[in-house]
Amino acid sequence: MKRNLLLLTVITFCLALVCSVFAVSPISANAAVTLKKVSGFEYELSYLVEDAGTTYQSAMTATINGVNVVKPSTEEGGTTEQAQTDAGFRTDGNKVEFLDKKSYEVVVNNEDGTQATTFTVDTTTLPTKETLKYDYTVEALTQYQEQVLANTEVSEDGTDQMRPISVDDDYIVPSVVSLVKDEYFDVENLTGTLYYAAPDQTTFSSKSINDIDSVRFEVTKVGTYSFYVVLRNNFVAMSTVDLVLGNGGWYEKDADGNPTGDVVIPVFSFSVEASSSPRVTVGASEKAYQGLQYTVNCFNIVASDYNTEYTLYFSDKKIDQEDITAYDKTTLEGLGMVEVTEDNGFEKDNLFNSSTKSFTPLKKGYYYVVLHVVDFANEHTTVISRVIDAQSELKEVEYESQFFKNNWVSVVLLTVAIVCFIAIIILLCVKPKEGSNLSTKE
């Protein structure tokens, strides 16, 4: 019996020893993580947790050097502002500012009170140019280039339909957050400069970046575009100084000035093809009046290096827009339209002026303008305006003044006032005769 009890005790001890050796702490994975930050700057708690390698949850709580990271409170059971100051930090909501140059131990807890992670924040050093850099894998670089190409598809105005990017569109640069590493600051909050080159451009144009997730530039011509992004924080900035441009980006130089090593700052490219045809939208047409010059401004053309040709048609009856299925002369004449030309009996002033995009309707009826656009790639688009109603004549309205009828009392009073004024002037100007004495008889 004693022997069995001794054996059981030995087995229990061994099991306890094994469990103590192989037990895994829930925070051991991040226990050795040290983050480099700068004192005097605010950091979001969520950023610190994510930077330490743990997914942040809004219900998480944390302590720094044993003091709760919550908004300072003097209420009973709360964390006082003085306690945080004594621990070397202060907070504003979930923003943390480290006040001293030292190490801080941060413990993050889940909503149920269990520890999620722990890490150290070191504020004893300052950033250098090596702490802000592109730091990526081949897979991440490939995925980014795929997004670069995907952004050459843009949505049609007012619709969910996608079309290839074309001239006069804005190209949206994908965020480079996934490719950049900043040991001291949140990459999302960095600023910098976008450099981009249009087709046949030998140097890069530049554009300031205030929001890394909202960077764009205008597409001005067909061809291949290149771009790259350099970022900066409050202390250091990326730079291409001492680098050389090579295949796929900027490289370190060797002794002969040639690219060497891996890409330091990658350069990305995409192509803009000629659109299948110029895009023209047709707006509403205003009413016209016979004898009054009418300017056509209902067309909005989106094309590159294009030419236009306008043709004016007339009809004495209104034709529904749905019945106009084609815009060639034969089809339109078949619907009862007549091209406005001198040969067809129209006066010169009634003809369309392409330079001013205007005409003067002299005949009562309905007018239509056909627009034909040809771009530099010899692509064509033809549209027709909505009906221009010229049923009304421009009439001169004779105006009979009603002034005296409506203001006769005022006129009479004004006349009396003028007469009185003249009389006063006369009395003031006329002098009595001198030397005339009146004699009286005694």
C-alpha cells in the first residue's frame, strides 16, 4: 500500500513538472517585442497594439507601467492624471503620449480580463533614415502592381459600369501602406511627395501628399505612365539622393554609378490606351425664338486632340427622340428633316456658325443639331441634340408710359412748389426805389 502511494506521488510530481515546463503563456509570443517611439508625440493605442503584432479590439484595455490607459479621471476608482504623469505618460481618450525618454511596459487585456499581449515601448532613441523605408516581400510587390493595373478601370459617371481610363480622367494611386515600414510612426499618418511621369516625359513631375490614402494625378495623353512615392515623418524623409534609377525603381550605386542590390524605392507603371471612341453627353436644349441668335451648349465632349463638325437640320413637325435611330443624312431626311443650307432655300443668317456654335432661326418649326467628333486616333462619335423648339416669334412690345397717370398729384404739387420758389427768388431780387418820400399835408 505504501509502495503504491509512493509511486502515485512520484507520478503526480512528474506530471506537474512537465506541465510547468511546457505550459505556454498567452502573451509569450509578444513578450520580447520592443517598439521604438518618440517621446512628446501622441500614438493611438490601436496602432501600438497592431504594431506589436496583435489584432486590436475596441473593447481591449491596457496599462502602462501598471497605470490604466484611460481618460484621466478623479472619480473614485478611476485613474488620476497625476498617476499617469508619475508613470511618464498621459492620455486623451485612446491616444497615448510618452513624456520621458525611457522604457515602458505595456500590458493589453481582452474584454474578459485575460491578457492579450504585452510589449515594451522604448523612447530613448530618435528616428534615422534607416527607420523609414520600403520593406516588402515579392508577393506584396506583385499584389501592389496588380492593384496599379486594376486602377486603370474607372466607373462611368453616375453608373456602376466600368470602363478603361482615358484622357482627362484622374488616376488614383494605390496606397503604399503595405510596402512601407516606419519604426517610430504610423505609416497611415505620413506625408510625402508623389513623383509621376507622363508619356515621353524625361523627368518626373511632383505633387505633395497630405493623405497617403488619397493620391491622384490627371491623365493627359495616351501612353505609359510611371510613378513612385517618397514619404516623411517629423524627423526623417525618404530621398532619391545618392540613388540611381534602374529597372523597376531606385537603387544604391556601385563604384561605377550603376544600380546594385535590391530596389530601395520602387517605381510602378501603367498604360493608357486610346479609347474606342470620343465620349459625348447630350444635355437639354433651351427654347429658341425666331429672329434671335441661339447658341448650342448642350454637348459635353471628352476626347483627346479632336475635331468637330456640326450640321443643322430643320423640321416643321416635332420628331420624337426615340424615332431617331441613326444620325446620317439619309435617315434624318427620311424622318422629314431638311439640312439647313442656302441650296435648300434657307437664308444665310439661318445657317449654323461652327465657330460660335450658334444660328438664328428664321423659320417657325423645330431644329436639330448633329455633332460629329473625330479624335487623333481617327475614332468617331456622332450624336444629335434634343429638339430645339423655335415655334415662338420674337415680338417687340410697345410700352406706354403710365407715369403721369399714376403720379398726377405729385406732378401738380411739384409744379406749385416750383412756381412758389420762382416767386420767392423774384421778391428777393427786386429792390424798392430810392429817394421817394411821402409828404403829408398838415
